[in-house]
Amino acid sequence: MTISEKRAIYFISDLHIGLQDEKSEQLKMENLERLFAIIKADGRSLYMLGDIMDYWMEFRHLIPKGFTRFLCLLADLVRHNIEVVYVAGNHDFYLGRYFDDELGIKSLYGVHELYHDGRKFIVAHGDGLGKGDWGYKLFTRMVRNRFNLALLSGFHPDLAIGLMKMLSQFSRKHKHDDPVFAINRLLQVAESMVAEKEFDYFVCGHNHVKEITELSNGTSQYVNLGTWIDGTLPYGVFDKGLFQLREL
């Protein structure tokens, strides 16, 4: 299949690379290699919708240790002419310019729209959307504040990375008092959006609950990509007018 014939777009989120024990992380990389081989064969684009790494902080003169194999896999995708887009999550504290300038990956924050094969997608990680979730909203403002970033860059890298790991644990442990609300909040966000604008798919991650649900208008769908930290390996693919959640 030639590059011009490739039409499929892929989606992943919430891999949390660096979170688990060494054996689990090695297996995660092996499975990513398998997925990326599939994408190179028939994919046009890969959208990474946040919390791909359990923490990431860009520094001016160094790259944090522990992610080299993953970064090489991403660079290989780009070399195979796959468009790679990284939408930051609450664990992706500050992507900076490294992914764009060094790897050729487009990094984004917040909610974005894209069009593919005549379909409209709303894509986001999902943190801080909708009513409530004030803890995440405050957390995001704190870690991405320019003054705080400048202050952090003045720390010794080992101290700064230690702080990033601590903040990552804080973000992961933060839970809403009502677990049903926490699970359904993003679905409610999608419902509120579809009442205001037309789209075909709202695609996100964040709450680690994999699902595809038809929205109340009967034509749009809410898609949550799930997570790779619970023993499953979900990913999304849109091809030939159909969105599917698959497992490796």
C-alpha cells in the first residue's frame, strides 16, 4: 500500500509510560512496537490523547531519562511519513518544543477539531472539561504557569524530575467524591457539545473507562480510549467510515 492510499487514523491514550515495574514497562514497549508496525502498514495518522507518559517535563538542555525507547519508536513513525499528534494530558505537564522541533510531532493542549473522510472529530484528553473537576483545573494552571515553569527550570534536573513524579502521583490519586460522576462526566461533556455543534465523534481518555456510546442526537458517538495500565491494550482506529475500539 502506497502512502497516498493509507487512510486509517489511530488513537491511543493513557499509557502512563514509566509508571509500572520494569517488566511491565518492557512489555508495554514491545506492544507499542506491535501497534506501530500496524500503523506503519496502513495508517495515515496517530493521535496520542494524553497521559502517554506518566510524567514529562521539558528542560532546555536535557531529555528526561527512561523514555528513550519510546521516543525512538515515535521518530520511526515520523520517518515512515505517519502524521503524529500529541494532545497533552494532566500528566504531560509541559511538552515544550522538543516533540515538535526534534521529532516532527505536533503537540497540542486542550480541545481540538479535525476532519477526516468527511467526518468531524472532537479530540481531547479530557481533564478539566465540564463542570467541577476543580482539582485538575487548578493543577493544570499550576504546573503550566510560565512563572512556575521558569522557576522549575532553575532547579537541578534531578530535583525537578523528582517534583514531577510527586505531582504525577498527586494527579493520579485525585478522585471525585462521586465515582459515577467522575466516570460519566466526559460523556456529559460530549452531550453538551453535541447540543451546540455538529460532530461525528468525541474522542478522549483520562478516566480509563473504555467505551463507545451513541449520543442523544442519534448520529454522534462518544469514544473513550481506556488505558494500558490495567492489563488491556486498547486503541482506536477510524477507517472506511467506521470507528472501532480494538485490542492488540
